[in-house]
Amino acid sequence: MSLPRPARLALLWLALALLATAPAAADAAPAGQAPRRFLPSPPKKMTLCGEPVPLNLPLVAEQFDREFTIHVHDQAQVVMWMKRAARYFPYIEKQLKAAGLPDDLKYLAVAESSLLRRIRSYAGAVGPWQFVADTGRRYGLRRNRYFDDRFNLEKATLAAIAYLKDLHQKFGSWPLAMAAYNCGEKRLMREIREQGVSDYYHLYLPLETMRYVYRILAVKAILSHPERYGYHLPPSRLYRPIRADRVVLTLKRPLHLRTLARAARTTVRMLKELNPELRGYYLPRGRHRLKVPLGQAKGLLARLKRLKPVPPPRHQEWLVKPGDTLSFIARQTGVKVRDIMRANHLRHSLLHPGQRLVIPSR
């Protein structure tokens, strides 16, 4: 069956168009070889927090090229960065702007955790900003039997902003502040004194720290212009911020999350997703600010009063480890020293590793 003349002309024009856009023979891969890969080049000029990066220095250019090349070709990771950034960057950007700090600091969180909230390092740093317990406590992040605020992106972001501001005031540059965030203030200060150099790009530091700022630069380069490197995601595939209500609970006795979930018409899992700092299944006595699903704050307290509460646990057990003291255990569990001593019939504060202590409920 022959096609009408207009259809034949349309097919001819289509064939000519395809030929015009086909790669030239000189650009095609030789016979027997794999097709050429897209190998994007790193930017020739970069700034970090408004400070120029000396990419004219060969070592600096090579280190940046290494981190850029590793990350730009990690397709799954970059795609997940883009998805999570759409959810978490708006809050981080807002808080950085309110604090008068550079917007580029948001990329530090990506380099630290890939914006995963429940990630944990081998050194014990946890959460999206990777706080160790001591530093987190210094900047107001609770860590006890019931809560670990390091996992809460909003609370950890405010703590990270305060910490980075202090580091910048101490070291005078953002690359050095970032380096101190990675290896610690004391270690960085010791290296500066030993080498007589106070420029990050000329310091010999622990290998992880020598890569750290370049990793942040690579994250910035890729996420600032992902389309340059072949990454195109429609808005429908990005993760959006989860909208929620905030409630204040004043508890006279411990409350099981199952009871709260019923009052909030949701699940324990959703409560823990909205409040990742919650460690167990009970809220202790006291005043608590929590998130609940959008639309569920209204009437929640009334519904909570009508529900029969889950009985609180009588006690929990603590296995004493080397270095544990009664005061340390009291801080971690939120139970007073005298109550721990009374529950275990202790006459003195001396503990030994392997000892098991009963921790009474608050």
C-alpha cells in the first residue's frame, strides 16, 4: 500500500533531519570500541563563602578535580542529593540568612551526611551535621535516655550555625572553620602552630581533612548547576518539606508514644519520622515541643485525656562500662543519682565494669 504524497514528503524531511543531527563520522567511536563517555570538566573558577579558591595552584586544582570527578560520576548519590536538598535546604538557607552566615555552608551538611538524618560515623558522630556527643552538648543538643537532638535536622542546624560562627571567629576564614569542624579545633590549631601557615590550601592536615573542603566545593559545583553535568530532575521527583503541626505537651507522668500516636491519629513510626530525636517509646515527665501530622494539633490534648495510657515501665537496666560514673549515668538517663543509688542499694558511688544497675522510671 503506497503512502499519500504529503506523508512521503514528511518522512523524507524527518530522515534528512535525523541525518543532520547524527554525529559526524570523525566524532563517532571507532569500530570495536565503546561509545565515548560524557566526562564533564570541573569549573575553572570557584569561590567558597565568598572567598576565592586558588585553583591556579596545581595541587589545589588536582585535589578539587579528584573530589569533583569522584562525585559527579556517582549518579545515584547525586540524584539523592538533589531530592533531599529540595526538602532540607529551604530551612537551612533560611537559618543561615537569619544568622548572617554564607549560604555556601549548606553544602557542608551534604558533605557530612548526604542529608541523611540517622547516619552515624565510626567515630560516633551522628545526624545530618555529624555532631559528636560532647560538641553537641556544648551547643545545646540533648542526649539522654529519651532524646538525642543530634538527629533532629532543625535543632542540629541551629547548633551547627552557632558552632561554625565560633570557628570562623577563632580562625578567621571559612575554609579553616570547615577544617576545624572536621578534625577539631585543637588539632587544627596545633598544625597551624607547627607549620607556621594559616591558609587551609597550604596546610598539611589529616588526609580526611585535606579532602574535606574540596569535597564541599565539589558538592557546591554539582548542586549549583546539576544540568551542566547531565542531571535533570523534574520538580515532581524532588522531595518536598513535610508539613506538620507543632504541639506542646506538659506531662505529669511518662507517656507511651503509642498513646500519643492514637491521639494524633497517626502511627508511632510517623511520630518518630517527624521527631527523629525520640530514642525510645516513652516521653518523660515535663514539657515537650513535638511535631504531629498536619491538621492533628487541634483537639489533640482533649483526645489524649480520653485515652487510657499505656503503663510506664518499672525500670530499665544499665550495664556499666569502663569510665561510667553515677553522675554520667544520671545525665544519660535523666534519673537523679540518689534515685539510682536507692534503687540499687548503693552505699557509695564506686562502680565497676560489668556491673548491672536498675534505672528506675522517672
